[in-house]
Amino acid sequence: MNNQVTNRIVMVRPALFYFNKETAVNNHYQNFNNEAAETVNKKALAEFDALAEKISERGVEVNIIQDTLEPSTPDSIFPNNWFSSHEEGILFFYPMFAENRRKELEKFRNKVYDIVRRKSLKIIDYSLKAKENIFLEGTGSIVLDRKNKKAYCCLSPRSDEKLFRKFCEELNYKPVVFRAFQEGYPVYHTNVIMSVGENRAVICLESVTDIKEREILRKELEESGKEIIEISLEQVKKFLGNTLELRGKDGKRFVVMSETAYKSLNEKQKNMILKDTDILYSNVETIEYYGGGSARCMIGEIF
């Protein structure tokens, strides 16, 4: 049986983080104002460094890749979208929706390969599918229940169903496909509304407007032995769906989330999480505001 959580991760320290117009067309969590670019980048770097340090202090191996100014990659801080690694001995690379995000893969592919490297490693590269306007953005598009070999995908312009099903065939995972909406817009990434840990799943079931799809989703999680922590659409806006469970010192598991997400938790939800995991939270409000992604998006897992 596969492990659900890891103690090895990759994070990319940005060279110049800023609002990405190319991703904002369907990421409705991004915002823009006239704050100076230098100020935005300085704040984002401080937030990145604080989160990486906190995770490292918990005993996780944090592999930091330093971004470069050229070519410009404003969203390099979110590496989970262009690669995923698996205990099956496979490293996947993915096709990205935004053209300037495809440059991240060109820049960092070899560095990630060196970090993941093991005796027998198979590379499956879907990245060229982007030229056919077919997209599947890594563990943004796909939320994995590695333990039970299930993969969840919320369909959107960033998440192609056919390619997702092909991914599931490669790993012999059961595909669970659904649609989710917030304020009438399709949710662009699955990991905005759900995360799956060792024993429980955080999910915004109310975003899944088709009742049949919603019940299938609930059933799949319950049959896998996951206790469900339901969150609201308002909490999704606070990035409470964008969390990740990691394993630290002495095998102790903890959930990584942003301070924004932590503050949105009610007592019942908090107690459910704290039953057998800790919570690690950090302020990444600049990254959330301009980038439309949160703590989970900043972490690429190594298995």
C-alpha cells in the first residue's frame, strides 16, 4: 500500500513574483492593485521563507530551488502544478494552461529530476499536450488518495478529462470526476476545494452542484475510510481547501495551511483535524492575493 503523506518536498523560491495576467483569465481567486512590484515581491519572498522554515523545523526535508529572473516566471512559487512523483517509480510532467507557466518546466525539470532521482525512475511527460490546448495541471488538477489508489479531478479549462483518465490508467488509479462552481464560475483547480490526508478529507461539497456527482464524491471518500470535514464556499475563498498533510519528526503528521485558512476554521473542524495531526499555519496573504493560490500550491511532494 502506498503512503499518503511524505517527509520530502520541493519548493521554488521566486525571483520576481507578481500578478500573472495569463492565469487570471480563469483563476478568479487572483486580485490586482497598483502596489509597487518591488513591494509585492519583497512581501512574497518573506512569506515564502517563513513557510519553508516552519516546515523544515518540523523535520521535513525541504528542497528549495531558486528561480531566476529570466525567463520571467511570475508563478514559479507554485511548483505542484507541473510535476508529481509517485512511489510506483514514475515522475510526471504536465501541460500548463498559461504559456508563461510552461517556462517553469523548461527551467526546473532537471533540478526536480535530480531531487527525485532513484534507481528506477520512469518519466511520463504530458507537457507537449499544451500545444493541442489540452491541459492537466498536476496536483492542482488532481487530488490523490495514494493509499487507496483513487484520483479526484474537478473538470475545468485547466483539467482535461481524457488526459486525466489516461493518467489514472498509467498508475492504475480509480478516476473520480466531477464539476464544481463558485459564484457561477467553474472551480479552476481541484485542490482549491479539497485535500485528502491519511485519515480524513477536507472538501467543499456544496461547490459540487450536481447532486448525483456530490453523492458519488461523498461515497468514494467514505468507502476509502476518510472522515469528511465539510467546508463552506466562504471558507474556500479563505483557501481552507488548499491544505496538505506532511510527515515530520518521529513520523508525526501535520497539516500545512495559510493563516487566512486557519482563521476561517470553526472549532469543530479544528478539533477534527487535531485528533491525530497538528496544524502548521503561516501568513502567505500576498501570495494568496496576487497569485490566487495558497500553502498547498507552494509544495511539490516527493515520493
